[in-house]
Amino acid sequence: MFRRRGYLAAVWTYRVAARTELEGRPLSPAVFGWDGWDGKDRCAICEEVGAGGG
């Protein structure tokens, strides 16, 4: 459990730093040239599965 807390604390610290640097400006996938946050539009494996019908 301790490792999880340490990891979560590190992630939260990173999030706070990123939000501070961005000065509260909202981000959207389009800022990065992406269609969505899930990454399916950039995933070679997802493309293969989709092309194969499942």
C-alpha cells in the first residue's frame, strides 16, 4: 500500500505542477493534434484489430 501512496502522491504533484505551468488554461486533444484522449487514433494495434473486424 505504501508504494501506491507514493506513486499517487508523485502523480498528484506532477499534475499540480503541470496545471500551474499551464496557468489553468484548459487542454483538449486538439491541442496535441489528436482526435481524442484515448489514443485509439494513434494506436497501431487498435488499427489492426479494427481492420480485422474485432
